[in-house]
Amino acid sequence: MLTQNEKNTGFLIHLSAFLSFVFPFGSIIGPVIMWSISKDKSEYLDKNGMAAVNFNLSYTLYLFILGMILFPFAFGSFFNYLRRIDDFDHLNNFNYHFDFDNLFGILSIGSLIAIVAFLRYILIVVAAIKANRGEVYDYPLTINFIKRDKIK
């Protein structure tokens, strides 16, 4: 039987991912610290902490990959502009022409990053609510960086 203290701690482990609003990589550091402190207290807290850490590591990896895909689109327009420079006389005039060739890529991948970020916060809240009810939530699309066999 789970105590209310264990349920509350599981709840806080998941919500500690919101520390990313306070400092960089807070979404990883917060759950790791909370999990490290409480993993030996019960198997329930160990499972919740491991799920939260694995999810936040996976999310950070996904966001990094999407950012790397967005990078060429974001700067492609600027590089196309530089490639068309024949001489530097135009620098005296402020007559910048924005190239819309890469705008679709910027908007589509930027929108995908926003959707992933929004879904992340929804999933964190759902996991926290389930932890407060005494359940262990399995986050979708999570890579298990930390596995139970490697810990013990």
C-alpha cells in the first residue's frame, strides 16, 4: 500500500521537469535530483523517477535533432542573399530583400518544435496526476537510457 507521502513525492518528481523554466537543463537536473534522493525509499518512487528522467532525456534529444534540422532552413535565406552579392555598393542603402524560399521549412519545422514542446508539458502533467493517484505512467516515445538492470 502506497502512502500519501510516496504519491506526493512521485507527483513532485514529474513536476520537477518544469524547472526548465528556471534554468537550462532543469528538466533533466530536477528529476535526476528528486529521483536520486527518493529511489531507495520505494520501488514506486524508483519507477516514477526513472520514467521521468528517461522521458526528459528523450525529449531533449528529440528537440536537439529538430533544432539541427531547422538550422539549415533558418539560415538558408541569409546565405542565399549573401551569394547574390556582386559588389558592396548596396550596403550603403538599407534595401534588404527577404527570400521566402526557405520560409516554408522554417514554419513547418518551427511548428513541429512548438507542438512537441506543448505535448511534452501535457504529458508531464498527465504523469504527475497519475503518480498522485498511485500509478506509474509510461511516457510514449521514450528511449530507456536508464534501465533497471544497469542500476542494481
